[in-house]
Amino acid sequence: MEKPFKIFVVEDDPFYGELLEYILNRDPEIEVELMTSGAECLENMYKHPDVVTLDYGLNDMNGLEVMGRIKAANPQVEIIVVSGQQDVATAVNILRNGAYDYLVKDEEAKDRIWNSVQKIRDKKRLESELNVLRVEVGKKYEVANFIGQSKPIQQVKSLIGKAISTNITVSITGETGTGKEVVAKAIHYNSKRVSGNFIAVNVAAIPNELIESELFGHEKGAFTGASVSRKGKFEEANKGTLFLDEIGEMNLNMQSKLLRVLQEREVTRVGGNKAFKLDVRLLVATHKDLAKEVKEGRFREDLYYRLLGLPILLPPLRDRGNDILILTRYFLDSFAKENKMDAKLLSPKAKNKLMTYSFPGNVRELKAIVELAVVMSDSQIIEEEDIRLTPLNPLTDFLSVESSLKEYTHKIVRHFLEKYDNNVILVAEKLHIGKSTVYRMLKEMDEA
């Protein structure tokens, strides 16, 4: 059963207290307790009210003192201060000290209290839904969900576990498609910062002239088109995690500004003077060798050491052995579930085709290949011809798997035989070798 929305009405005027109690009790989902002193309110804070309406002029305590002690006991409680005085300075002071609203006891106060309470309820309901969502997302990114049994991926899991327990900066490296953002999310959603935002920024996708405003925000009128003030990604990630992907693409000028923000733990918006204090966990990723970038003068050495933190190198899929088939099984089952289909199986030749491919696009490419294979297959068994491999750079793909000269030669001959419909004479002419050499190689390949 859902917990009732609890409100403490703290009011030493019996008539006004009963009036507020009556107004708020109109909603059957609200549970109201009427109290006549600050001491009584504080003694009952163990009941965890959602809202306290607080008379500023209580007989036993100053309203600010009661509010401070309520917030100390439970910072999540929203406080609506009700006063008989219409004093702007007092109102500003109360709001600055954490009150949700300040109301004067006049004819409109009853409606304003009702409206404030409803807004607080909506806000808390949204927060509750977001927390549920965060838990669900967290489950998706649990370290145990990193699929694979190979030694390289087990090492990655171990390092993620170490990153979760601290606030250390983490630098994630690896080829495109190895899952750098997935690792970043796993660190965030399993850390103490899970209640904060996870903000991801692809540095390479932002033009150089816009990246400062994107990261640090800007004030109204800071540049042409800045019609309103806007928070940057650092401010959005406050109390949470900021993930800067492709950090190696950041230009030197912006690197200097980023270094200052990291050193000072504060950010100043473009066109502004006020510095905003930051509490941000930073995760960065790149497919580049940053140490090499430093040596060649394209990346600041001081920033490199500040970002290095805990390095996590993601292995390419071709180095993960049987993980290829484990991941394939996962993608097959997931795609079938999403599309309400029966799960399909791989034929031995289809498995072999996947296991002998180098996957230049890594896990991301495997997922695309598997999903296409499910669509192309006309039966419950995915055959070799259903596996469509389209490397972007055939030469890179060809050389990425280390082989002997004999194995490379066999691959070349097989390629030309497939290309020219097994016409041995034509293949021999194309490769400038004798027909007998082609036949001998065909025999060796059959016996292999």
C-alpha cells in the first residue's frame, strides 16, 4: 500500500491551525497532524512528514530555529512558512534558508497553501518515479551484466569495481565500438552518485566555437543568439557524473580552460563573473593514445596527468575469444524478445564465420550483424550466408588477425576463387601463378 502524504501543521493559533487542517484534509490521500509548538513538531520528526507548514511566530521558538532543526533532522522535508507579517526582508531570509514558500496570513493564504502542497506532491512524485527509473537503469548497468568470460573482460570488470568505490577520475580507452560509454554508465549507476545526473558529452561532435558554452554555460547576451542564460554540462552534472567522450579531440585552447575548471573546482559561465562551485565526478574516454598526443604537442601534459586517474583499457572484440559467441547469443535473445519472435540458433558454419572475423567495429558491429542475420534468416537456424560481413576497410580487416604467410596466401586464393566463381584458370592468371599451384592450395585448404 502506498505511503500517505503526511503534513505537519504547526500553528499556535487554534482557529487558524484547525482551518489549515480542514483545508488540507479535503484530499483523502493527505494525512494531517496539527501541532501547537515547535518543540512538539521536533519531537515528532521521527514520523517523517513530507511537508511542514510552520507558523513563523510560534510562542516557544523562533521560526528560523525550528526550520533549521527540521532540515537538520530531515533535509528532504519541504517547509511552508506562514506569517502574520508582510516583511520582504524576512521573506527573503526565510527562502534563502531553505523554505519552499513564504505566505502571509491573508484571504489568499488558504488557496496558496493548497497550491504549494499540490506542487510539492507533484515534485515528490516525480522524484520518486525518477528514483525508480534510476534503480532500473542501474540494474541494466550492473557490473555482473558485462557479458563475457575472457580474461581481458574479467580484468575490465575488476577495474570498474575499483572505480565504483571511489571518486577517482577514470580514463577509458579502446577502439570505437568497444563500449566506453557503457563502462562510464556502469561506474555512475553503481556509485554513490547514482541519485545525481549522468551527463554525456561527445567532444568530437561539438564545433570548437561552441564547446566552451556547451560545457561551462553562458549568460544572457554573452554572444549573438544568447537570448537567455543557460547552464553548461558541468553545472547540469553537479552532484553527479560528467562523461567527456573523445576527449582527445579537444583543442589546446579549450584544454587550458578545462584544466582551470578541474583545478579550481568551479566554473564561470561565458560572459559572466560569478563562479559556481562544482561537485562533479569526471569520466573521460578516447580511442586515441593520449600519451602519444602529448609527445606530439596536441594534448597538454598537465591535463593528461589530471585526467589519467584510473585507466581502463577496453579490449577489442577480436581479442576476447569465445566471448564473441556469448555476446552473439545475448544479442539473438534480446532481439527476439524485443520483436516477440522465437529465438534463433547459429549453424556451426555461421559460428565459424563469426569466430574468424576480426570485427573492426567491435561489439557495436557484432550487434548489427547479428540483428541483420535474424532478419535475413528464413528458418530458426541462422546459416553462414545469413551472416553479412561488410568491413569498412577490407585491408585493415585482413591484416588485423595475425596469421602465417601460408594462411594469408590461402585467404587470398580463396577470395579470388569466390570472386571468379572457382575458375581456376582465371584465378591463376590474376595472381600470376600456375594452375597447379592453385589446385595444390585448394587441396591444402580442404585438408586443413
